[in-house]
Amino acid sequence: MRTPVVAGNWKMNGTRASVSELLAGVKQGQPPSTVETVVCAPYPYLPQVEAALAGSGIRWGAQNVSEHAAGAYTGEVSVAMLQDFGCSHVILGHSERRSLFAEQDPGIAEKFVAVTAAGLTPILCVGETLEQREAGATGQVVEQQLMAVIQRAGVAALAGAVLAYEPVWAIGTGRTATPEQAQAVHAALRARVAQEDAAVAAKLPILYGGSVKADNAAELFACEDIDGGLIGGASLKADDFLQICRAAAA
Ligand code: PEP
């Protein structure tokens, strides 16, 4: 039995005032205790998130991190800094980081190693573009993204991780993968991990991300290998995010 996870990716959105309102709404709505609920905030708001959520049972994290421990890396943020603000999770390899900031599998794998070595939970994102899907390359693309990390970090490092399947064509587009499309990729990802270690595969939470909304979450989360969601736009509205958390508990 895997604990469902619902993680909000706020992306580069928010002000002190809107973060305060959003956190108050999520806290007041009390996401189900049977769902691991996480919010991944922009760096400047992490102290505010920590102050608001400490002791609430809701966890928080960041959307990226440096693979380096400390030093002359202007503009970067280390794993230890995230820990200093109580972060438990870090999104790694989001498609926006891959496409807009040229992140590639080897660097993402280094970040994965740094995050797991410190005991934080990476949310590793994999997913194909529309062109890749139409070319029939979905399985090959996501397997390559996954295996780059397994080969560098070892399959045992996945024991403390979360995997997120996020088809690029579904992120922020309003076009969601059908439950059948998503389940097929999730099952293939789990089977690939099982080839390396069946016990790790059985326990690995695999989240779906890509235009998950309050009205489509339940049918996605009902699929056998979909263990919750990574939520972008809908995580910015407390009521929508809470409904998605409740759908994961059902
Ligand atoms: C995301 O940013 O990870 C995401 C899934 O976004 P959205 O839910 O807005 O498609």
C-alpha cells in the first residue's frame, strides 16, 4: 500500500500577501491526513511557508536546487539551505527547467544524489513532448530520463524518492492525459524500476502531473499505478488544491 502524495508546484507565482492567503486556506481546509500533502514554493517565500505550516502536517519544499554543497555558485541555492528552512521535498528535472534552462539528465542526476544524500525527498519529473509521443517514443524518452538517475544514484536511492510523470504537452495547457494514457506510462515506469529492484518499485509513489484539476483528479488517481499528483495551476487556489487532495484520499 503506497501513501498517496499531492504536491503543489507554485512555479514563479506569489506575493507575500497571496502566499499568506493561500497557506491559510489550505491549512484551514485540512487536507486528509492519509495523503502526503506538499507545497513547493519559490525560494523567497520558504521562511513564510515554514512559519505558516510548521506543525500542520503539510510539508513544503522547493522547485529546484544546486547539486553543489556551498561556495562560489552565484545565484544558486544549496540543499543545506533548503533544510535550514524545513524543506522536505525538492522538485527535480521539471520540464520547464529542462526546456527553458537547458537542464539535462546528467546534471539532474547529480542534483538527485545531493538531495537524497541529505535525506530530502526528490520529486523527479519525467515526460515526453508532443512530437515524441506522436513519434511513438514516449516509453523510450521517460525510460532514458529515469535510467540516467538510477545509473548515477543507484536504484536504492529511489526508496526515498517520488517519481512524477508529466507529459510536456499536458503541462499548463488544459489538455490532460487520459487515465489510460497516464496509467500505461506509470505501469511501464514501475516495471522498469522493478527490473532493477522489485521491492523499491512496489513502494515508489508515481505521481501524474499535467493539467490536473478538481474535476479530473479522481479518475486519474483511481488508476492502479497513479499514486497522486504534481499540481501546477490548480495548486494556487486553496479550494481546488484541497479538492485534489481529497480525491487522492478517496
Ligand atoms: C506542473 O507545473 O508541474 C504542472 C503539472 O502544471 P499544471 O498542473 O498547471 O499543468
